[in-house]
Amino acid sequence: MRETFLEGLRAGTSGVVEDWAALERRPWGFVPEAIKTPTLLLFGDADKVVPPAQGRDLARRIPHAEVIEIAAGGHLLVISQ
């Protein structure tokens, strides 16, 4: 998976940055409180891109969400772990 991710960035990061920005600017079309599916939120407590507080807030909003917060984990856990 790491190799696939890195290959996707080989030509540059502008596409990824645009995707992330679009996710933040556009409405999701649902509220997290309405999620009924078991949900796992996995994030690092050292993430500099998306503050861990944002993940914790989302976890509070999703009923019965399971949270795994990786100590010293950054934004790209798929690469660093």
C-alpha cells in the first residue's frame, strides 16, 4: 500500500491537495450524528495537517464510534507505521 500511495504522488501533490481542500469546503450531504454503521476513526496525535482535536470532535458526533489514536502518529499513518 505504501508503494502505491507514493507512486500516486510521484507526479506531484497538487491533485491530493485539491482533493483534500474540496473535502473541507463542500458539505458532506449528511450529519455524522446520523451514521448508524460501526465506525472506526484512526488518527495520529501528532498530525500537523488535520488537528487531532478534529478527529476527537468527529468521534463525539458519531454514535458508538471507536477511536484509535496513534501516539506520535502523523498525518500519513499508512506510510509512517
